[in-house]
Amino acid sequence: MPLVSMRQLLDEAAKGPYGVGAFNVNNMEQIQAIMEAARETKSPAIVQASRGARSYSQDRFLYHLMLAATELYLEIPTVLHLDHGNSVETCKSAVAMGFTSVMMDGSLMPDGKTPSTFDYNVKATREVVEMAHAKGVTVEGEIGCLGGIEDGHGAGLDGLSHLTDPEQAVEFVQQTGVDALAIAIGTSHGAYKFSSKPTGETLKMDRLLEIHKRLPNTHLVMHGSSSVPKDLQDIINQYGGKLKPTWGVPIEEIQLGIKNGVRKINVDTDNRLAMTGAIRKVFAEKPEEFDPRSYLKPAREAMKKVVALRMTQFGQAGHMGDYAPIPLEEMVKRYQEQRLAA
Ligand SMILES: [Zn+2]
């Protein structure tokens, strides 16, 4: 089936209710890992690419790999989503390329580093919503700033300094008409999220509950939600890596989020760790190997395992065939008739 809108996937997830993992890709093996995991667990799939990934893959390679995915995995509703669009222009170019969902991250200025004003964020996001909805494409916005830096994007904050204000979140959704909203509740991008095991207090889940109470029909998005499991860190370090001890977001906290309006969960680091660990293992155990497939295959398999596990933990497993895809042209009509107001 053709790529579908993210709005449809998330509306269906809200009925569940369940969450849908959004996994970042740069290359063929990562796309294959996600699609194989989706097939195995019978899950809908969100594949996402950052600006860094688009540039790494020259954009067109990525798009055509995704077309291949839709041809080979006909039964899986699949979304191609732009992660952290930094400007209206970036989002426009993604829509022109065939992305079926875009994130306009107006919480930062177009340099992707400097926190912006509320008014700037509303204006830029509103512009993207008008442009994207006219093509049936979904828009995710962000209010509040996440910690850490991802693919050169992020203010490098400590994660707690710019939490989402629930009142502002309501205003933002009303003024922009976004389909999904990324919120800052203390998570950060990258492997080094927490320097000790997070307790119930580390993540500001009360903030999330408050936002969900005020915006019960808005699909919430958790960024920086890798769990950074110890066994994946251990494999890397066992085979010559040098990761410092670190902790990610516990699955139970994500599951609590899913019970409270979280419909999209962004995961990248866990997959990076899994692939790198698998490659290091081959290099250490079979130093005579030099065929790239000898280490890319186990890397792909390791990522597939992590993705399949997350799909099961988030609850999307088994929901692949619940619905027929809505064509983007039909989404355009629904937006025009305001049948999709949050
Ligand atoms: Zn993010």
C-alpha cells in the first residue's frame, strides 16, 4: 500500500489505546529492520528521518528505499515522517519529496539550537499546518524544549529547564491546529539521558498527566524515549567499546504515558546501540571477515529485535490490519471539512 498519513495511525492508536514507536533511519538496513519487525509483530510502522538522515542519504535514496518498503511490505500501514524540521522550508521540501508526516520544531529557531518565543513557534507551525494539511500530510509540533542534542538539533539544555507549560500547550494546539504535540517532560536526546537510575520523580509524569487532562484529544509525542538497556551497553563495552554508564527512559514510564495520551514514542539510541554492539562483536570474534554483509546482517537482526520488542511493549503489535488506509486526498477533504479538529 502507499505511504499513509501519520494522523490516521495515531487516531487508530487512540482507539486502542496503544502507542506507536517512531524509529529513525539513515540507510537500507535500518529500514529493513523496522519493516521486518513490523511484519513479525503485525504492527503499523512509523519510519522517521531527521535532516541529518536526509542529507546522509541525499534525500532521494531514502525516499526510494521507502518506496521499496511499501512494495515489499504491502500489508503494513507505513508512515514516512520528518523528525525535527527546523523551518517552514525544510518541512515544505519534505512534503514535496513524499513524506506523509512532518514535524515542525518551532521550539527552537531555524539554527536548531536557540530556544524561540511562543509567538515565533505558533506562527511557523501554523504556516506548516496550512501547507501540509492542504496535501493531507500530518503535522507534529513541539512546545517546551527537550534536553540534549540529536543530529545537531537541540539546545543542549539539561532537560528540566524548559518543560512544557500545560496552559501554553492548550493555546498552542488551538492556534496551530497540529495533529500531534511533542512535549518536554524531562527526557533528552542521545545515550546520556540520566546519570543514575531514574526514579518516579526524574521524569515529570505529573506534567504529562496535566497536559493530557487539558488536551484529551491531542496525540502526545515522547521524544528521547530510548530505554538505553544495560545489556546493549554491555555488548558494546565487552567488545572494546567505551560507553560511560547511563540510564534511559524506563518502559514502565512510557507505558504510563501511553495510558495518558502518548501515541508516538521516538526511539533511536537503542537501535544505534544494538547495531554497533552486533558489529563490534563480529569484528572482535571474526577478525578475518571483511565482507560488509558479515557484520551488517547481524547488525540488522539486532536492530530488528529491539524494534519488535518495543512494538510489543508499546502495544501496537497485532494492530497492523485493523483499518484500511485513507488516501491523502481523502485526508485533505477531512481537514477542509474540519472533521479532524483536535
Ligand atoms: Zn526528538
